[in-house]
Amino acid sequence: MIEVQNTLVHEDLIRENFVCNLNKCKGICCVEGDSGAPLEHAEKAILEAIYPTIKHMLAPRGIEAIEAYGTSVIDSDGDLTTPCVDGNKECAYVTFENGITKCAIEKAHEQGLVEWQKPISCHLYPIRITQYPEFDVLNYDRWSICSDACTFGRELKVPVYQFLKGPLIRKYGAEWYAELEESVRLGASS
């Protein structure tokens, strides 16, 4: 593990390569899984506030799920997540464009309708954060549906932490990211 400020970063984020390849996977990570996207507590209020603004961008099935369960839910593990269509299928905030998933929240952000980009857990994937009172642990989540992203990342020689530079800066700040890069550089030279 690499210590960066109040985080521990697993070495797999430096060693492993990853670049999303939506032409191959079609964004299946937004459709598969046992529950919705993990949410931070503050994101619950954001989803409640922006729902009226983004509702028109959602698929009818997504609207039905949100209106039945709420803009966020507690999953079977007791975690706060986005609601899913039919209980555990696609995220309620998913839209489809040319057979590829697109987050309606992110789409609204791109159009200037909302300031919030999307849940940080989605933006950071395949990094998953385990939060403790004094620090966060950042791990690489291996999922077979992302094999094309691993292959593409190896072809392009892009480590996970570099692919996710923007989301990592969004979460922890530019100073944190610069410290991570410095730690990686020093580790490579030793």
C-alpha cells in the first residue's frame, strides 16, 4: 500500500492497466451487479435535489424504479446505493444511446443542467473506496466484464491511477494526486 495523505492506495492501481472500452463492453457495468452504484451520504441529498431536473432524461423504467423506491436506496448489505430497475438490474439513472449505456446524470451535467457530474463511485470505477474514520483505502475492483478495459489499458500502457486522474482529483484534490504521482515516481526509481 502507498500512503498518500489520509488514504492508502493499493499497488494494483499503479501496476494494473485499465482504459474503458465502451465499443466492446457497451457500459455493462451500469447494468450488471447485485445492487446499484455505491453512494456517499452527501450524494443522497444531491440526487433528491436534481431528480426533478433530470427526470425527463430517464428511461420510463428508471422513473418507475425511482418513484417506487426513491432516488437512493439501502441495499441488502446495508449500503446506500442508486436504485435499480427490477430490483437488481440496470441502474435507474441509465439511458441507452446506440446500444451503449450513458448516465442521465452525467448527460445532464454535460448539458449544463446540473453541476454534479455523477456518483463518485461511478466516476472512479474500477477503484472502490473503503472508508474508515481516519482514512480511506483505495482498491482495484476486478470484474470479468471489464476484461476488454484491461486489455485496452495494457495495449495503451495506461495504469488505473492515470486513467482515473480526473475522478481522483475530483475526490481528493490536485495536491493529493501530485503526491500520489511523486510516490509512484520515487517507487519506480528505487
